[in-house]
Amino acid sequence: MFENPLPYSSENKTDKKEVSILIVATILMSLVIGLIDGVVVAKHAEGSLSVSSYARLFYALSLPVAGFVADIKNRKYLSIVTVCTLFISTISTALMSASGTFFWATAFMYVYSGFYVMFLTISFIDLAPRTKRPELWASMGRVIRSLTTAFTAIPVVGLFEQFGSIALVAGSCILSVMTLLVLLRSISCSILPQESAKETSDDASAPLTREEVIQAYAKHYGFTPRESEVFEKLISTEDGTQQIADSLYISRRVLQRYIAAIYEKTDTKSRIGLFQNFIAFNK
């Protein structure tokens, strides 16, 4: 990363719709966590609950699990799994009132927290290189999270004291459904099969150019802009690793990381296998 930091930050390729969806989803998720966390912090302050109890171990476990899910198929399942844990977190709001079930209430909250934190962190880091201010957008998820939960904390405590867990459950369910609707496109893309190169063509009868096929292949497997450049070099030239690295102005070690990522996304193990997979994709 330090040898080739954010190579596309100079070009503003930001999709405003994508940014808006990500911001709204982060706010909604933060409101859900704020509903639960506000009550937990209030009870910790009055001495009836300790936030450093064993339930917090669920947070420590959920983070690496969420990171593992995020690495599968280029984030393919991160959105849907995060939304699933979001709906599970509504169980925790129903268990807030009874002292005997408070442990499990916080445990469910921490499981969701791990996935939610991983989702907002990775999503904005992936977005950052396509903006004019990557150093700002890379941490924007944390900023939105902190501001939202800060404004939620005090009202939630009063709501819980007056209406109990019923209000929390209702609010959590409504916010969860809203989050699902906002992320529906991203979730549907992870469930439904991707369109092939021929299906994405405006005119199915007209043959695609090689450049269009390469672009369709890169989009199908979720290549980053830099990975797309490396992929094109791999299948269009007979250059060796060092020659490709020199032509892209990156080190050989950085190039090898890009190649490894391409092999992982396409489920291939060699340059020949990648080329064969590309030919099969174009048929």
C-alpha cells in the first residue's frame, strides 16, 4: 500500500448514488446499535451492569469472523450477513428489561457490533480511492457512526425508562427493515447470478470487442481498476512479471499481490488457467 498508495484518488469516479446509499445504511445501522448501547451504558453508569463482562468476548470473536466473511468473493456476502446479524440484534432489545437475560442481550448486541463495524469500515475504505479526498472518506464510516450514536444515547434512555423494551424492539425492527431496503440492491447482487458478457451487451447480436469483453470480465469478477490493468497485461501480452511491473510503475512484490487477488477472485491458479477461464467466459 505504501509503495502504490490509492493510485486512483486523483480522478473523481465517485458514484453519488453509491455514496448516498452507504451513508444512509450506516446511519440506520448506527441508530440500531444506539438503541441498545444507550441502555447498556446507562445501566453500567448506575452500577447494575458491567460492560466489561464476559459478554464482550462475543465482540472479540465476531470481528475476525466478519473479516473472514468480508474476504470471501470480494465482499460478496458481507452485506447480507451483516443485515442478518442486524435482525438477530432485535432479539437483544427484547431481552433488555429482564435482568436474568441481560447477558444474552448484550451478547447479541456485540455479535452485531462486530459485523456492523467491519461493514462500515471496509465499505468506506473501498470507496475512498474513487474520491477526491480519500483520506477523508476512508474514515467517514467511523465519523457517521460516532455522531449518530452520540445523538441517540440520551433520548434512548428516556424512551426505555418510559416504555421499556417494547419501544426498543419496535424501533429496532423498523430500522432493520429500512436498512434491508436500502441495501437490497447490494444483497440481491450477492444472491442472484451475475450477468455474462453477452447479457450485458446493449446489442446481443453484435459481437463484443476484445476491450468490451475484458471490461465485462473484470466487472463480473469484481476487479479493482488496478487489478483490471494487471489482468489486461496478463492475457494480452507475453511480458514477464518484472516487465509488467515496470510498465505499470509498481514493484514486483505489489504486482504479485494483485495477481494473487485476481487468481483468488477467478478461482484460477496460474496465468494459463486465467487465460482459459477468460476464453470460456467469452463463449
